[in-house]
Amino acid sequence: MRVAKLLQTLLLTALLLASSSVLTKADDGYRLWLRYDALPAGNAALYRPRVASLDIGGDSATAAAIRDELKTGLGGLLGAEIPLSGKLNDGAVLAGTPQNSPAIAALKLPLADLGDDGFVIRSVRIKGKNVTAIAARSELGALYGAFHFLRLVQTLQPIANLNVTEKPKIALRMLNHWDNPDGSIERGYAGKSLWNWAELPEKIDPRLRDYARADASVGINGAVLNNVNASAQILTAEYLKKVAAIAAVFRPYGIRVFLSARFSAPIELGGLKTADPFDAGVKKWWRDKADEIYGLIPDFGGFLVKANSEGQPGPRTYDRTHADGANLLAAAVAPHGGIVIWRAFVYDMKPGYDRAGAAYENLRPFDGKFAPNALLQVKNGPVDFQPREPFHPLFGAMPKTQVMPEFQITQEYLGFSNHLVFLAEMWREVLSSDTYAKGRGSTVARVADGSLFRQKLTAVAGVANTGSDRNWTGHDFLQANWYAFGRLAWNHELSPAAIAGEWIKMTLTREPAAVARIARLMLGSREALVDYMTPLGLHHQMWGGHHYGPAPWWNSYSRDDWNPTYFNKAAADGIGFDRTKTGSDTVSQYFPPVRDEFSNLKTVPDKYLLWFHHVPWTYRMRSGRTLWDELALRYQRGVDWARNARREWDAVKGAIDDERFRAVARKLAIQERDAVWWKDASLSYFQTFSKLPLPAGVEKPARTLEEYKKIDLLDDFARGIGSFDENHK
Ligand code: BDP
């Protein structure tokens, strides 16, 4: 009897240990959302597919990638070896195209309208057998379908009666890597570059393939490998071989490689005296360079160019226009089917001007002047990747130009890889903004997907947040932004909540209560960050240079449009940048009724108030509070969120492996510290003008304004509190 009891206790303990070790198993985050750990036991009929065998058509590298992913993925999720078999088993999964799979061809599925990247997934009965078919016109489409199928299984979706049809709304979904030849990454906060130039092309880091898998799993199909502040070195014969080696790894996963081109490369590499786009020698140099590149990389995507911006060379140096510059490169790649992406991030400082109006002034005159294989890449807002900006007025304003949005996934102005902020919320806000260019419903998304102006080439870019950190993005949660960018680029109608739900279940936990709690955290994070950094339309209030931490007092740059004081205009009479008729009037760059809504104090949304208006500290807000009180309370609200986020996170302990749980907890502690610092430093400075007391409920700053001015928050970061190694101990 006693022995039996003892055995029972031992058994129970063993079981408990086993289950808790599953939960607390270390996970360094490397596998991203493609973890494929065994699905939980439970309501098996609903979410645990029976997969008897895999039948993947084709023998190309892409077909091999599909086979590999499904075999590893389903094998892991279902905890069983899944045989490859051409036999029509009950429970077989077929994947392929009508060309590479007779079984798929026989199904005669409606594939005609799917384009190159689309796919269908169908539960079908063939000769009395239940089969899942993943079918597409191209092998790449079938790969996207395979990843989609895996996602359904990973997120516990019922898969017995599938009838999925998917195709992307935007053709080119690309990451811009701001990586330098020396391995550093401009505005990168997750380690070094993933491209190991010194070892390439001989040695290929296996990580490159995992990068490509991750991209393809969310439909990303283009990668600019180098910084827009480009070194000409990337275009040398030596480097092009390295680029070709990377392209070869990416190819099976449908990712085309692009390069940032330095406009003056004909001088630096070609020894020419000029880079004038009208010069015959310059034209020839670019044509030859393009031929050389396509000789090595037949599917090379093309060039991205930052010209006459922040010191970069460009056509204006030779009295030529931006269109002349873009068309020079467009002509060089056109014979090979390549494209040129010209950036609209141009803002030449003129006395008394408004930086927010500069890109529009510089680029709009060239509407209709760009070559058919050129796109204009426009940042989401008119200043520079701030926590919140109204949409860029160039969206909708260039109907004869192929315009594409550029988002920043890396968090240059948003707390680096230290702050948890789910950016799908921001991107949705921009994409669903109505430009009214052709009346109601002319959203930024419809500019981007080409439906508004019947644009032929469509694209969207995100400045990557990836790096060599073991977990890719520094902060485990910021993988979600890479994921979300891809998902929204594929389908801009997806809701942030749906994307967050998918990502959490694939990456962190499937425990329903924890999923719900974490989703709430993610979905509130962007508004909270705006609150504690730049509420009510404030912008560009960050410490100079590195842009980490608050410095609303900063006025020491000779370029005024880099100074936070230029943007906040805080003074005794109030705060905010007047962009209405009484000020810079750049609000008139928007179409009516948007411009009227933003210009009028009665209708401007609170979130853009200080973006468009300079208002007195005692201005009466919609809430009935004074501007000063409202501002202070917003900062406090952001701080409260950051505090609460830590408690929320503590509450999911046990639902997530220990390693990532602790790493995130450390980051959240930094975020809280920074949020408090932002509130205290900002309010201390603004109070010198408002001369008003803090309202009830707003905590008093812990230090003096002089201390906030002296201490660079980044110093702590540099000492290691924000680093991956430090946080994954
Ligand atoms: C700014 C960054 C700078 C970039 C620039 C750009 O501070 O590092 O080079 O944007 O997008 O946000 O070109």
C-alpha cells in the first residue's frame, strides 16, 4: 500500500517536473515565430491535424524549401515523423503547382487570378481520401501557401474544411537594411550586420537561410542589403560577388536583392570627373555597372537611392532634377527588368522654412516625370519616423508617379530595442488615413496598393530592425514588428489585433489567458509610447544625434531643423508648431477637407494638435482641461502604462519559458525608467514657460531640470543594460 502511494507521488512529481520543464525550457528567441514545438494535447479534433504524408511537387530549390519546411514544421508540431509519399493517403498534404504536381493539376483549382505570389489551400476528397491541397501558379506561391498552412496549425485554427485564397495586395514587400560595409548598422539596435562581408562569398553563414525563411514566411520578397547613406564600395567587383552569394541563398525563398546606390559612384569607382546624369560617360558607367551586376545576379531587383539629402550626393549638384537622377539609373536597369526606388526624404534647410513641408516642395513638381520602372519612396510622415505623425502629404499628391510608403521598423526615435512598442498600430493608422486625393476613401493604403491611381508597380518598404543578436531584434517582443510589417505588406487590411494574436501564439504561448493579456499589452503599447514621449502632436523631442531619451531644450545644432526647440516652439505664449495660414501653412499641402480639419482648432484631432497649432498653455481642450494639465496627464498616463506593463508581464510568468520571460522583464524595467525620465524631463522643461503647477495625479519629477539636461540616458544603455547578452543571462 505504502509502496503504491510512494510510487504514485513519485509519478506525480515526475509529471509535474516534466510539464514545468516544458514551460521553463530556455529559449533564446532564435527561432522567431517558426518554433514548431509540439502542439499541446487537448481538443485534438479541432486543431490537431492528421497529416499522414507529404507530397510536394517539383525538384527545384524552392520545392526543396517547401518540403523542408513542412516536414520540419509539421513534424515538430505534431510530434511525429511525416513521411514523404506520392501515394494518395488519407490525410495527405499536397503542395505544388499544376506544372510540377499531377495531383494538383488534376484538382483543377481556380488559380488563374492568383498572380505570381498567391495560393489556395483546400480540403478536398480525392477517391474517398481526405487531402489538403496547397496550390499556386508558381512554386513561390506554393511556398507562401505552405507557410500559411503552418501558421494555421501553429495558431490552432481548425483545418478540416479549409478554403483559403490569398494573394498579396502589394507586389514588392521589402526590407531596407541600413547596413554598412564595416558590419555596423545605422540606427540598428540588435547587434551587427547579418551580412558577414569579410567571410563572403566563400563562407555562407547558415543564418542567412533562416533570415530568408523568416522573410518568406510573412511574404517579404525584397531586401536592400546596404545603408541608404551608401558607400560606393558595395558596387565594386569584389563586393558584388559577395552580394551574389547572398542572393543565391535568398533566391529559393523568393527574396530579390537590391542595393543602395551612391549617386557619385561613377566618380569614386569609375574615375570620372562628374556624376551628372546627362553626361554620356556617366550614363555608360551606370549601364555597364548594371550589366555587370545582372551578369552575376540575373534576378537583381534594382537600386534604392538617397540623393541630395543629409549630405548625400545627387543630381541637384549638377543642376539636374530628382527625376533626371532617378531616370538615369532607371535606364541602366530597365533592359534587365530592374527598378529604381528614389527616396523622397529630402529637406534642404532654408531660413525660416518648415521641414515638414520640404519633401512635398522638392518632389511634387516632378509628378509624371519619373520613368515607368521608377518608384518614389515616401516616409510615412512628413518629418522623420516619429512616434506619431500625420500621414505624409505626398500620398495622393502625385497621381502620375508610382509612390510607395517607407516605414521604420527599427526604433530610432522609439526607444531603440529597449521599448516594447507594437508598430502595427502605427502603420494601420497611416495606411487607413484618408488623403481625399480623389474624394472620400482615397486612403494611403490605396495609394500603396495601386488601386487609387492604377499604379503598375506597387511596393512598401520597412527599415529593418534585425541584427546579429541571437534573437535577431534585441528585444524579444520586437520580432513582432518584423512579423507585422510582412503581414501588413501582404494584406494591409489585417487588424493589429489579429496580427498580434498570431504572433503571440506562434512565438510565445498558446495559453488563452496569457495570449489575451499579452495582446492587450501589445495593442496599448504604441499609444502609451506616444503619451510618455511626445503627446498631443509633439515631435522630434529626442536627444541630439542618437535620438534616445528626451531633450526638448536642445537647440545647439546649427541646422535648426534638427533641434527639438524648432519643433516644439515652447515659449511663454504656448507650445506647438503653427503649420496653418498664420504659420508655415504647410497644412495646405493636404487635400480638402483634410487640410480644413487639421487647420481648424475646433476639428483638429487632439493627437495632432501641437503638430499643426501653437496654442496657449491655458487653451481649453475638449476634455475641459487646460492644455498644460492635459499634456501633463498624458505623460503620466504613459508612465502608468509602463508600470502596469511590468505587472501584466509578471502575471504571465509560467506561460512563457524563463529565459525570454526574464529578458523581457528586464527590458520592461528599462522602459519604465525611461518613461518616467521622459515625463519628468519634458514637463520640467515646459514648466519653465507655462509656469503652472502640475495637476493632481501627476508625479513630481525626481530631479532638477539641470540634471536632465546633463545626463544622457543612452549612457546607461551603452553600459549594457539594453544589450541582448545582458538581458538573456
Ligand atoms: C533619419 C536617420 C538617418 C537616416 C535618415 C534617412 O536619422 O540616420 O539616414 O533618416 O532616412 O531618420 O535617410
